[in-house]
Amino acid sequence: MTVSRRSLLKAGAGIAAAGVASSIFQPSIANAADTHVADVVVLGCGSAGLAAAVAAAEAGASVIVLEAQPHIGGRGIVSSGNITLGGGTAAQMAAGIVDSPDLLFRDLTDWSIVQANGFPSYRYNDRELIRAFADINVTIYDFLVRHGVRWTRSTPDNVGANESGNSVQRMMHTAIMDWPSVRTGLQVPASQRLTTSQGPGFIYPLEAAAKARGVKILLSHRLVSLHRTQQGVTGVKATHQGRTVSIQARKGVVIATGGSSGNVEFRRMYDPRLTAEYCGVAGEPYSKQDASGILAGLNVGASLAGTYNQTGEFGTNITKPSAIGTRYNYSFLQWQPTSVVFHLAKATGLSNVNFQNIIHVNMIGKRFFDETAGQFGTNSAGSVNPYTPNSWLNAKNITYNPQNWINAAMAGIGDGHNGGGPIWAIFDADAVARQRWNVAPPNVDPDGFFFQANSLEELAAKIVMPYQRVPMPASNLVETVARYNSFVDAGADADFGKPTPRYKIQTAPFYAAWSTPVLHDTRSGLRINAASQVIDFAGQVIPGLYAAGESAGGFSQHGNGRALSQGYIAGKHAVLRSS
């Protein structure tokens, strides 16, 4: 059966007429309370959105950027400023690294690279997208430098690299310079501004470039819907301070609203285990990953891509926390009391956890895995060694090591419910002393994410919070700790093989700190082609609609490189479209 674009539009109209979903398939711009017009409208003011806005403005277009939050930057500005760029950049040449677009393409489509758990890093990448990315990497590098981005090192390294290719080093790091860190709200010490890598180091220069070229950035404008006619997508509807605002796009709309990790029902399409307790999405509360742009695209007929890259057990879609006692416990992002969003984050968390100092228990107080075990693996330069591109030996020669802490944590308690429930780090006063922790606010969040008691029985009874859907049986926790203490005496963990358990949990007070897995990357989104144009379910381009970064699917890579590249491509291409 052949599906036409016209039949898809008719089907969408029928669903809307029946009252399903939100009737936003056919919004009317004429009914809006306010109207703005630009050649290109960009949704989202993060890495992908700013790259699109600057690229379009440089090509002579008028540009309006809508940002749902009261501040710019999205996930990019809260990131560590790591940008994967290869293909033969000036930095690579300075380091004597031989790279090319062809080598980069080959790396990011190598079917034979698998992680220690058997999951492939690149096998399901869209070849068309990877070709476009590989061919524009050098341009993006030069684009950033031209707009004032400075690097902490003049040559690439492998720090933070994640699905960046096995052949050569490609990771660059943006110096924060004099920009304040959004994590702290403060500038870093002057002596560290050229060596500290964080997102403001490239976000603020791009914002300055956009404004210098007349780009209008509208904050606190939340996307409601896209407007699609027979000619394609011609505008958007948003809300601002309770008013409906419509923006007409003469040439194109770029969806760069970020990912879907924070939307519970959306993410559960990929994995039914991802229920509401996975509430500490990385990047939030500064930037929401609510799937708003992806949903808006779906509502005008767009299709999805990259679903395997979302569910495959590799990369940083789901991570193990190394900060505990706070809702927002992503390992590489700690909110400080001076941050503009600290009133939402509420705690910094206890960091640098030595997993010999704690045990992990599920919501009924039972251990489930070796606490020292890692998260899913990633590929970067030299991860597979020796390496022969596209060789069956790359997979055959790996040492199988599944690193299943995350899967065990999400397994649940066997009661027929989805979702693993809260995971608690249990420790005692001796562990606090060894770690030199201060277990008081603002380091921990006592509003449901951190508990303290003088006995294990009392501690179990205190663990009451919205995601703890069943009480923790005190007898379970007491028995679990006693059994673990016996493993310390024996020098071996008979249950899960934790290497030489070192410390008993025996000295009051006792603590339970939130240590639930963290959702991070979105690697599935709207289907796009090499020009970042959105594709519908009939395999046809939706005229005037683009997507980039975590709103787009088909490309599995962590970080800002793909977002900047796809945003740039979208902005440039949109300008070429006739009005």
C-alpha cells in the first residue's frame, strides 16, 4: 500500500476532528493575538538553535528565535563545553592528527564496533546524516573560531568523547573565558578562565553573533504548535505570559527544542521502565527536555528516526549517578547555591562517591548489584585496539563484560509494575567521615531525596516520598545490611561479587540518599535528511520544516558537535527556500 502525503494530512485532520490529542494538527494563525514575521523561525536557543540562527542571519535572512525558558542556552550552556569536531580541523593538523571527512564518515558508520556488552555504537546511524556531518565538521570548527570561541587546549583529546569514532582524537573543549557559569552564577577565577571548559564558552559568543546580525530572541515563548498548509510549514503558535503569539516564517521553521528525556509518556514509547521516578534529567531544571518540538513535528505528519539509538545499551542515554542525595544527580553537573536555578534544584548533592562506602538498595531495601560496577560503555579514539575498520575481528576480540548496574537498578521488585523505583545509597556516620561530607542542606535535599535516622529500622520508616510507591520493610533493610557486613568480614561478596567489600555499615546515624539512574541524551527524534529537512511518514520532505540536535533522530553521538552541525545546516538550507 502506498501512503501519500495528502492521505496523511487527511488522516491527521480526521483525528483532530474526533477530539483525539490536542487538535493542533490544523492551527489557525489568523486567530492569534499577536503576529510576528521572519524569514526563518528557530525554536530553541541552545546549541542547535543558535547555530541555525547565526547561519541563517549570515546568509541574509531575518530570524526570530523562540525560547521557552526565561534564559538562553538550553542543554548546551549547562554542558561541559565539549564539542566533537574532526575531519581535518586546524587543531587536528596542529597536533599532527591525520583525519578527513571520509575517515570520520567511516568511523561513525562502522558496523563492527561493539561495546563490552555486545551493543553496537554506530551500526544504526543514518548514513546520509553522517555524510553531511562529516563533510561540514571543518566548517563548524572555523565557524566557532570566527565567532570568538576559544579552546582550553589547542589540540584535540579524548576527554568526554562519546561515540566520536575509534580512529583519531576529535574532542575540543571551549574555554569559559569571562562568561559566568550557569552552574554557579559566578565567573570562575581569572587564572582558570582559559583552562575551564563549560558551555558558556560557545553559547554566549554565538548569542552575540546572532544579535549583532539582527536576530530577535524571544524568551519565555513556549511552543504550542506548527502551522502547516499545502505549501508546507509556514509558522508557529506559542504562548507568552498567558497570551497567544503567532510567528509567520517566510522560508522555514527549525525545531531545536531539545530532546524528550523529561517527557515520561514519550520516553516510555522507547522503554516501558522509564516511569516517573527518573525525575532528575540531566540539564534540568535549567532546560526542559519535554519533547515539545518533536510532538509538534509529529502533529504535522513528521516521522521518527533513531529509535534503536535511544534504546541500545551504549552511550549516555541513561547513566549511573555519582552524586547522591539530590534529585539532579548527573555525575558531571552540580548546581551550586549561587545558580539562578538553585531554588529548583534545591541541593548540590554529595559527590565523589567511593562506592565502597555505600550499598545500593531498591525501594524494598534489598541489594541488587555490585555497587562499584559501571554504566554502559561508549566508543572513542583507541577504545578498540587493535582496530581494523569494518572487520569482524573487532567484535570477536572484545572481552564480554555487560556492566549491568543500570539494568539491575531498573528491574523493579517483581510486583508486576513498570519502573525500578527509587534506588537508595545506604551508609553510616563512618562513611560520612571517610568521605568528608557535610550531610546538611544545601548539600542534600531533605524534601524526599535524603533521609537520616539513628537506627536502620527508623531509617526505613522515614523513607516516604512520591516515587516510593511501597513502604520499605524495615526487616529487609536490617537483613541486607547485616548480610553485607558479613561479606566485609569474609572479604568477599557472595551475592554480587563486589570486589573485596571494605567497610561495614554499623555506626549511627544512618543515611539513605537518592541514587536513582539519570536520564541524559536523547538520540531519537524527528526523521531528517542531509539538509536537516524533516521527513514525513510517506518518506517525503515537509517543506519549510527542519530539525536539529536532540530534536532530530538518526545520529547517535553525545554532545554539541552534532547539534551545532545540524543547526548550521538547517539555517543555511532554510534561507535557500523560495518564499
